[in-house]
Amino acid sequence: MRSRLLEMAGRRPLTLAVAVTLLWHLVLFAVEDLLPPLAPGWFPDLGAAVVNVVLAALTLAVIGGLGWWREAALAWRWPDRSWWLLLPLLAEGLLHLVDGLTGSRTALAGAAVTMLAVGVAEESLSRGLVQRLLSPVGPGRAAVGVGVLFGLGHLLSGLWFGRPLDDVAFQVVNTAAFGFCLAAVRWHVGTIWPLAGLHALVNFSSINSPGALPDVVQVLVVVLLVAYGWWLLRLLDRRGGPGLTVGGGAAAPPGPTRPRGRRRPARAATAPPDRP
């Protein structure tokens, strides 16, 4: 089975990436439906947290089983100069905190844990497994493919959880731009773990903000995410591109392995249904 998957990954990377994304979301919906309601007063988002922990564990197990831990950027790399490229994404997360946070300490603590689980689950899938699968098509096309599939995954989630269609439409565009930019950053930093943290921060700050950013600001953020991702890919070209894996696909270069009013651009596929 493993050898067949590896062979297909080399011959039809896009087909396999689409199939993996669809299967991941089907498992997400199945786990969500099978779990009993979990919303105790001490952890209102417990159900969503458990779902994402399960999805993260399954994704990491698949990557480990394929022997792609390093190729899928799951190996830890200590911070270096490439981490400065994370600052614009950090700024986006902080932008949503301008008006502060809403909710009790208990609710906010639970939301922080849940969003961290979401960050690990979605980054291990999108910037980990899917980006590795798409690496044979080249860094630029892979980043675009990762972004598109990330947006379409949120389309599936939005429709499944019954969110308003206009919010879903905006979220698809928003998450596609976000996913594309994260994929471009991932080629530089060579590990998904800081991306998981930033992903969690953006989700946490946007969902728990007392009000969404003005529409014009949200549109500007999308444009800037795409522009920044494009610039990062151009920078990658000037630096000679990412390193090559043993199998010939593009991967991050080796490094040290020591230890909204109406619309909110939250990018959590499994946020509780009563949240946008």
C-alpha cells in the first residue's frame, strides 16, 4: 500500500492531493457526528478541540507511515533569519486584537487550546502532507495548489456546518489567500510548527474579537497575503529554490533538527457551528 501511494504521488500529485484533502474532511465530518456533544462549562469548545486532536494525530500518523516526516516539513528547525519572514503574518494576527477580546477567561483559555489544535491539524495536512504531495510540480504551482485546496476545504466545512453562504464565499477567498501565503513561507522556514502557531493566533484573535475588521480592511488583507506570497516565491527563485528530497520532489532545505461586523476571517474548519 505504501509503495503504491508513493508511486502515485510521483505520477499524479494533484489527483492524490485532491483525494487526500477530500478524505481528510470526510473523516472530520464523521468524527464530528460520532462524538457526543462536548461543551462543559470549564471547556465550552471541548468537542471541537477533540475533533482536531484526532485529525492531527491521524495526519501525523499517515505522514510518519509514508516516511515523509522531514520532507513534509514536520521536523523541527531552530529559528534562523528566515523566521523574520513570519512577521507580516504575525501582524495580521495582532491586527484582530486592536479592539481586544471578548469572553470569559475560561472561554478564552478553551478557545486558545482549540485553535492550537486546529493550527496543528490544518498545517500538518495542508502545508505538510498536501504541500509534499504537490512538490513535484514546483514550488510556485505547489503553493497555488495548496492555497486553492485549503480554500475549497473551508467551502466543504462551511456548507457542512450550515454557515451563511456569503460568509462561506468570503471565507473561501480569505483562506485560499492565507493558505497560499503560508505555503510560500513554508518553503523558506522549512518547518510547519511556527506556521501552526501563527495559524492558531489568527484564528483565536479573529474569532474572539468583539467585532470584525471593516470589509475594506479584510479585502486589503487578502490582497496583501497574495502579494506577499508572490514576493516570497520570487525571493525563493532568486535563492535557487528549495532543496530537493531524496525522491526528487521539492522540499525545504535541510536545517538543524534539535530540539467580520458580519464577516470574520476565521480559518478554523472545525470551529463550533454557532461561530462564523
